[in-house]
Amino acid sequence: MPNPVLLPVLNWARKLRYPTLFKLTAALFAISLLVPDPFPFVDEILFGLGTLLLANWKNRKAPVEQDRHTSR
């Protein structure tokens, strides 16, 4: 069962795209390393953001070029 305190934060973070989500996760990780427990639930938020980051990590395919055939 999700924690009701963390649920709004993770729902907001779910809408972020890859570069922003990565920067947010990296900053939170750095703060967590420098200052032990800067605010409650920082570890849980970090795990949730890491999960979202890995879920958004995709192999990007090359754009498909459409054939432009002229009508005869």
C-alpha cells in the first residue's frame, strides 16, 4: 500500500520527462549524501524517483522515414 505522504510527490514526478527527472533524482541523492536525513521520507522519495527514472528509460529508435511515392 502506497504511503499517503509520498503519493502526491510521486504522482507529480510521474509527469516529468527524462532530463528533468534525472536532475531531480541526482540532486536529491547528492543532498541525501551530504546531509543525513535532511527531511522525512527522503529515502523513500529517492527510491520512487529512481523507479520512475528507470521506467522512463527507453531505447530510442531512429525516426522512420516515410516513402513519398508519386501517384500515377
